[in-house]
Amino acid sequence: MSDWHIKNNALRVVRILRIKPENPYVKTITFKDELSSSADPGQFIMVWIPGVDEIPLSISSVHPDGSVSVTVAEVGDATKALNSMGVNDLIGVRGPFGNKFEIYGKRALIIGGGTGMAPLLMLTNRVLKMGVGATVIEGAETKNKIVFLEELTSLPKLHNKSIKVFFTTEDGSYGIKGLITDLVEEMLHREKFDVVYACGPEGMIRKIYEITEQYSVDMQASLERYIRCAIGICGSCVIGGYRVCRDGPVFSEAQMRKMKNYLGKVRYNERGERIQI
Ligand SMILES: Cc1cc2nc3c(=O)[nH]c(=O)nc-3n(C[C@H](O)[C@H](O)[C@H](O)COP(=O)(O)OP(=O)(O)OC[C@H]3O[C@@H](n4cnc5c(N)ncnc54)[C@H](O)[C@@H]3O)c2cc1C
Ligand code: FES
């Protein structure tokens, strides 16, 4: 294991500084940790919730004062326990781990399904800082499942023409009514993008992978699997010969082609059982 991995893998205990509810099910939690604040868009950390579990979470923002945010959707014991913690409570962090989104070209299409926007918020800010234009689409079932509404809607005012932001909801309660993948297909049909970035439910990622193949546009996606060690040794996060924690979590179109039999189809749970997605 490299010095880099040994340093990043050490558990640090940090104090929660701020908590911002994004919607009734999701909170953004901010703490200070120098190592995590050096993360690149796409990287994740392991967050230990004392007495409950340790879970992987993407970094949603980093700030010059060394503070870092994660954005957490409540799905089970660990995420519920984390979202019920308060300011000044202590959590443990390891990382950052994994690779990053590669930024290139002149115009990017950034697609987030619900809390999948977490790593993409940081990516969007980095893309704009590097002078690359971006169209961002966030999709959710309904208005009260949208995340980063304020941040995303304020971006066009700050960056003028270099960014466009759209929302889709399945019930039409905010933005464009319908599935995010329908809007993606429409956008790729009428505009030219150099690269598509995606994160969210794997069914959505699979569909976007198929659309981008059809339009011959590069794509990168951040994938989720069951993560334990986070440093590539236990094998719990394997998808088609790749380890999500070490080879990912960001995968290229070529890598997704190689794992096509698994992407959006099969995963393994914490007991190693094969589950249909
Ligand atoms: C690299 C990586 C980055 C991640 N980044 C984030 C992030 O930024 N924000 C975030 O909220 N989550 C993120 N996740 C997912 C997060 O780690 C899981 O939601 C968490 O581990 C669930 O733990 P739990 O104990 O609350 O639920 P569990 O008890 O483990 O799961 C409860 C139930 O929810 C299901 N479930 C588990 N994960 C998900 C999920 N992601 N979506 C829907 N259902 C799920 C399980 O199959 C189970 O049925 C990330 C995962 C990976 C691998
Ligand atoms: S979580 Fe252990 S190899 Fe990826």
C-alpha cells in the first residue's frame, strides 16, 4: 500500500460544524478535515457513525478554510443515524478515496438523479472554474426530493451564459414533467456536448450509457457498490472485474462497456448474495 493510502486511510475524528436540510429526506453535513478538503470531484470518504456503521459518501463541496460537506439521503440505519446527529457531534472520517471525474472539452452535460447530484455539485463548480461550459439536469420523483435547489438556480446568475440548469420531476411538481432520461435524449439530439457526466440510480445510468453510445458522446459515471475496506483489498465492491473503491467510483464509457452484463442489472449485498437491480 502506498504512503498516500496509509495517510488517507487513517481514521480522523471530526466535529460537525453545520447541518443544512436539503429536503425532508436529505441533509448536507459540514465538518473540517484537511485531507478531505484536498479531494477532487468524484472522490468519496468513509464516514463512521459511532455505534452504528461506516458508510461511503461522496464529497459534495470543499472550501478554502478546510471545511468539507457530504450530502446524505436517509435509506437505512447508518444514514438515518447520521442525519439525526447535531452540530458539535463527533463522526469519524477516512479518505478521500477513489478516482475523479476527468474534465475536458468545451461543453459538458451533467446529469444527477436525486442525491446523485452530490459529487456533481462539486464537479459543476470545478468545470465552470476551468472555463468549460455546462448544462446541468437534476431529476427527481417530486419537488420535495430535489437537492441543491438554491445553489443550482443561482449558478446562471453567477456564471452568465456558460451554464444552463434544468430540473425534471416525474409528477411535474417542479421544472419539466417527465423522466430525466427523456430530456437527456432530447438534449443530445439537438446540441453538441463533448462529455456527459452522470450519477444517480443505476437504472438511470444504464439508460444514459445506452443513449450516449447511440449519439457517440463520451460518458463518465460514478457508480455505487457495497464498500467495506475502501482501499481495494476486500473485494466487496466488485462490478464486472473492477473494484468501485479503487478503480472507480468514476468509470469511463469504455469501462462501462466491459461491465455491461452487470451495469444496472446485478449487484452483491453485504452478505455476498447476488441481487437483481
Ligand atoms: C462511492 C459511493 C458514494 C456514495 N455517495 C453517497 C452520497 O453522497 N450520499 C448518499 O446519501 N449516499 C451515498 N452513497 C450511498 C450510501 O453509502 C448508502 O446509502 C449507505 O451506505 C446506506 O447505509 P444505511 O445503513 O443507511 O442503509 P442500508 O441498511 O445499508 O440500506 C438500507 C436499504 O437501502 C438500500 N440502499 C442502500 N444504498 C442505497 C442507495 N444509495 N439508494 C437507495 N437505496 C439504497 C439497501 O439495499 C437496503 O435495502 C454512496 C455510495 C458509494 C458506494
Ligand atoms: S471495498 Fe474492499 S475492495 Fe472495494
